Amino acid sequence: MWTTGNRLLLAVVGFLLVFLAFGCGKQGAPDIEKPALPPAAPAAGPLEDAKATLQKGTSWLAAQQGEDGSFAKVDEIGVTALAVAALARSPQANQPAVRTAIERGVKLLLGHQREDGAFTMKEGPALDNYRTALTILALSAVDRQTHAEQIQRARDFLLTLQSGPDSGADPDRDKDFYGGFNYQAEKGRADLSNTQLALDALKAAGLPPDNPVWERAVVFLNRCQNRSESNDSGRSGNDGGGIYAPIETKVKDGAITLPDGTMVYRSYGSMTYALLKCFLYAGLTADDPRVQAAYEWIRKNYTVDENPNLGQEGLYYYYSTMATTLGVYGKPTLTTPDGQEHNWAADLVKKLAELQSEDGSWVNLTDRWMESIPVLATSYSVLALDDCLEALKGSAGPGAEPAEGL
């Protein structure tokens, strides 16, 4: 892909060749009429780059599908749902090959819905939350009205997975998991990754803002934020960032013992973006101190080169979460502490274009959380680009209002 820098270099080289050929003759040589230089091609901006990168990515992704609707022979409906959601939200969704891939994927997914509304596989309920939430996102992206009945049943099932009164959880006693979501209906555990995905799906499925699920979720979110003013777990730092769970971080050597013996956990990029997004989904506004603290952490740690404090681990998951969150937040630029203003969508488009393989795919060579599977990394990338495209077109994000209006 030609960048603005490539085109500028090409124009400079062209000018030098003309200059050397016609402007460096011996003194006294007869004048030669210099041919006019061709007009320089207009530089492709971030919007055009996003479209071109998406075109390659979606074409590659659609081509990885088998006749049964799965992708790259990965026997996991969660991966199929993620790919279908990415394709359905892309500008290429109505191209024949992409549309065929979407339809095949939807047929496979619908064949996995249980009587209770969950989307699952034969080995049991181990990943009910992920599979059901991702399928809701896929069906909502394809056609929310056509699949309204399946989405409604799946939404009702997801509601049963939250730790709350129905599961016997108490907000004061069960500070490690109350208000959060686990992989399945098993009680006594929750994490922010499962929680953000469930809330993504509930938001897409149209769960009303006054549903008590959101209020309970905020209790869990508070305890996943390193902000002692609102985190009552007794294990909070104060940088404003997010962690995987009230008692866990995925940062290597990320558990820190303070002089008084208190154990706190280091924040990191993908979970801080997830935290901010979920706060906004739950109705907190941009002037809420918790939202401000999370956004301040993001400003201080802003980068598209790595997942802050995790390096290359979970990089494409980070990109997807980052793009959705900043789209929901609704500001097209972000100013870092050094005073530099960043158009986050343009930055991310440029980075994803640099990382894209010649065939249109993406892959993470740091193999954690399955991102060495190209279909998974490419689905995350296409989803991130879908959000970037919306932001570059002036939207706050698909289906979202700016943060000030939440």
C-alpha cells in the first residue's frame, strides 16, 4: 500500500531525474524545452486507506470459509461469529462473495442455539458467554429485525450469567465477582474480558438503560479500576486504569505489594479501554470522575504500537477494543501529555495497513490468546477498521452517541 510518504518520495525522485536529464548540461549548451512534469497524484487520506485496507482484509477473510460456514477449519462457533460480525459491518458486506460468506456463517450459528437461548457446542457450556455474546453481535450486525427472536432468547440467557441476586451473590460479601460475568453460569468468578463482551452484546441487543444489569455491572467495574476513591475492594492502586479482575491482572509480575502489605495489580491497555467503554454503556458520562480517570490513563499511555504493559500480547484484541471504545467516547482526537494531538482512527488505520500481510490477512507472532490464528487476528483487525471508518466519516461509532450524551 502506497503511503503519503511513498508518494512524496516518488515525486521527489521523478523531479530529480528530470532535473538531471534536462537541467545539468554543459555551460553554453543550447536551451532545451523542458517537458512539463505530470501532476502529482493526490495523497490518499486515512479514509481512503481505511477503505482499501478493509477491502483486502474482508476479501481474504471471506475466502477462508468452508462449505459448512466455519472459517479456516477452526471448529469454534465463537470464531465464526467474530468473522461474521466483522464481514457484516464492513463496506463490502453486500459484495457477492462476502454476502455468501455471511449467509453461510449465519446458518451455522443458528444451528447451535439451545432451548434456553444460549449458543453453544457439543462439548458443553464452558464458553457459553463468549459464544452467545459473539453470536448476538454477529446477528445484530447482519439483520437485527430478521433475527430478533434468536437475539431476544440469547439476550435473556446472557442475563442469567451475571453474578447478582438471582445467583445468590452479595455486593458487600462477594467483592471479587459481584456484577461481573464469567465464561458460563458457574458462580464465584468473573472477569472484565467476559464482562465487556457480555455488555457489548446486551447493548447491541437493545437492553434498556434502566435494566438493573447495568447498575450491578458498575459495582464490578469500580472494583476493576485502580482508583481508590471508588474501588472498595481494599486492593486498589490510583492510576485510573483497568485490570482483568478485582484480584487479577494479566501483566507479567503485575502484582505489587505496597509497604503496608496491600496487594495491588498493574493496569494495562486492553482492559482500560474495556473499562471505559463499559462505564459509558452503563450510563456514566464524560464528566464522571471514574470515566475521567480511565480516559486520563489512556491519554498517558496512548499508543498503536503495543498493548500497553502487555507489549505484543493480545495486540489485535487491543486494537478492536480501542477502536470501539474511542468511537463510543465520541472524540475524534486525543491529546497526549506532550501536547501532541492524535487522530486515533487515522493512527490505527496507518498501523493496521503497515501490519497487513500481502494477502490481506493479519497474524500475531506473539502467540497468546490464539492471535497466531490469522482468521482471529484478521477478524479483530476488520472490526477495528470498521470502527475507524465510522469515526473518520464523522460518526461517534456504530449505534452510539457521544459520551456527553450518554
